[in-house]
Amino acid sequence: MAVSAFVTPRVLRSWVFDARQKTLDIVSDLNDQDLLGPKLDIVNPLLWEIGHVAWFQEKWVLRHALGRPPVRSDADRLWDSMAIAHDTRWDLALPSRGETIRYVTDVRDAVLEALDAPSPPQELLFHSAYSVFHEDMHTEAFTYTRQTHGFSAPHLGPDDGAAEAALGSHSTKGEDLIPSIVSSPKPVSSPSDVSLPGVKFSLGAERDAAFVLDNEKWAHPVELAPFAIAAAPVTQAEFQAFVDDDGYERQNLWGEAGWSWRSREAVSHPLYWEREGRGSWYRHHFDTLVPLEPDLPVIHVNWFEATAYCRWANRRLPSEAEWEAAASLPLGEHRAADSKRMFPWGDDAPTPANSNMDWRGMGCVPVGAFPAGDTAPGCRQMIGNVWEWTASDFQPYPGFVADPYADYSEPWFGTRKVLRGGCWATRSRLIRNTWRNFYTPDRRDVFAGFRTCAPL
């Protein structure tokens, strides 16, 4: 738990402030009815979820790390996600909007005060960082919840240093860092594969990593045969060709589980797509209907849809080991190496020059954008823009040991598929090449697409 080597208490204070501010900003324009929303299996009532992120921080930082009593005596009964069944969260006697905001700000302020103490203990720093990352995951979920409900896009500008300024430190404004991106970046032609030779690859986080989640631990050798992976994610134009070729009607493309899902849900095209006339496709971007953008990556498709497309195109999804190898292998070696990269472009943290994250642009960009983020072998946008499904089941790495928050990974092993890379609504401080996301293969509401590999 040597978090001080990873981030200073001062920076951590700015993160705590920033994460809570984003939570409040994302829902600031919604009314009380919006904050509950319809009861759905795939999202939470936002009013409950706002309280939950603060409860998680209170439980692990204030109570667990510092031994303090609960801020509210009823907090566990209201916001403990593992104890409260999902479909009952709309029926709880939740505090009002005003009471909830008071609770989340009181928790934040207590954490900030604790971090301002001389020589804060490592356990406090660890759980403060963990609570920030937990909140970052939820603010991404808040964003796709707004898409699910057809609300407008959240009113967020690029990060502008407000958190640091509020806490008395200087920060370069985010808009000064955003590169000038030409309106029509040169597209990466598809399939345009990048070939990698067979390797003995070290999958997962190295033991000297400063802060990683339990499902990334630890790096272990895997043998990879030679493979070829697409330089870019599948575009909307490419996926439209699959739709227009009756890809959703051809049972042989789907597999038993996929066809069962497709038939049960009566699905004939990606979520949020809408056809007007003969062959003219549009998609719903939050509350706006826009013409399909051919060079943008397809998004809001699930694992079943991705694998059906792959069969149609005589392609396949990469395993997560193949994905991480393509993202991590250093320049000129294309084989296992001690200098495996933390990010596709190297070991420096993400910036607005090399990746589309942190809600910048409030949506996907063309697959040819951000060449500064290319991997050494030549893959583009392996971090940011759109999450990418892999072929792999979500399973523990050898020797897995749960972190103090044991419910993060362990309950979900064997029931989910792995996604990699982050999306446009992912916080840049959260992501890295070894980061593993996981969802059930039927989920289409998340900001997920995919890239393909050549057949074996």
C-alpha cells in the first residue's frame, strides 16, 4: 500500500474534490423524477448511486482506515450495494436530494481534512485513492445512465484545474492542453492488421506497480502464437455493412447463447440505431438523433453482437492477452520484455494529445484520430474512445488474493467477459494497459465496441 510513491496527499486531495464535483455536476440539471428514473436491470436510480459513492468512501476511508463512527446511522441500510438487492433500490426511503448532497459533501470534507493532517498513514492514502477510482467508475456509469434514459448529454467542459484551484494549488488549464485535431482525421483503413510474432508474454501488472486493482495481480507468463490484430476498432460503417447484409437474421453467425439472446430481445440492429427510408441510418446520442458517422467506432454493441460480426467478417475477437500484448510491447521487439509499456505510447500518463477520455468532446472521435497514442507496433486508440470487448472470460489470475474490498472482483469471476482500454467517459487517471473491465455478454448500454483479429 505504498500509495505515497504513486501520488502525494496533496494531489490525492485534489482528486477527492474533483471526483465528488464530477458526481454532482453530472446530475446537476436533472429533476427529482429524473434522479429516480424507471426501474431497469442495467442501471441504478441516480439518487441512490450518488449516496452510494459517498457511502463507499465513508466506509473505507473514515470508518475502516480511521476508525470513526458512521456519518449517518442508517447509511449501511441505504447504500450498501452488496446487501441491498438491485431491484429494491427504487423502493428505499432514500433521503431527499438536499439531504443526499449534504451527506456526500460532509463525507468529502471529512476525507479532505484527514488528508491534510501531517504524515497521513498509508492505509488512509490507499483507501482514499481506491474511493476516488470507485467514484470515477460510477461517474462513467452516470454518463451511460443518462444515455439509457434519453437525457441530454451532461453539461461538462474539459477538466480545467478547478479542483486544484479550490484547494489552493496551481494547474494548467485542460483546454490549453487539447490539441488541434483536424476535423476529418485520416482514417485508419480496415482491416489494416498489425502482425505480432509468437511471444512469451507477461500478462498483468508487475509487482512494483504503485497502485493496481486485485484482478490485475500479478503478471504471469502466457504463450502467445503469432497473431494479427486490427489497427483500429470496427467503425459504424463497417458494422452497418453487417446489419445491411442481414447479419442479425443469420442464425449461423451467432452461436447458441447469442442467438437465444438475439431472438429473446428481438434485436435487429445496434442499440440506439434507427433507420429512416431505405438504407439511411441514424443513432441516438443522448437526446439527439444524428446521422450515422461512418468513421466513428461502433458503440453500444454487446459481446454477442461483436462475435457475430466477427464470424460474418471471417475475423475473431482478440483474447485479453493478445490485446494487452498489442498495447504493451515496446518498440522494435514485439516480444516479451522487461520494459512492457504502461500505456500504448509509453509510460507517461495520458494527455489530451494522445487519447479521448475525461468527457472531452462528449462522445467518440473518428478511429483515425490521436496518432500520438499509437502503440509501438502501430495500433491506434487502444486507450480511450471506446471500450473493447475481448474473447476472454473474466477469471482470476494465478494466485489471486482479493483486496480489502473483496466484492470488487471475486463475486463476478466466470460470469463476465473482459473489456479493455477505456472510453471517452473514462477518467484518464484510472486507466492503463493492464486494467480489466468486465460485463455480462448481453450488456449494450455501456460505451463498448471492439477491434478484431485475423482468424487463427
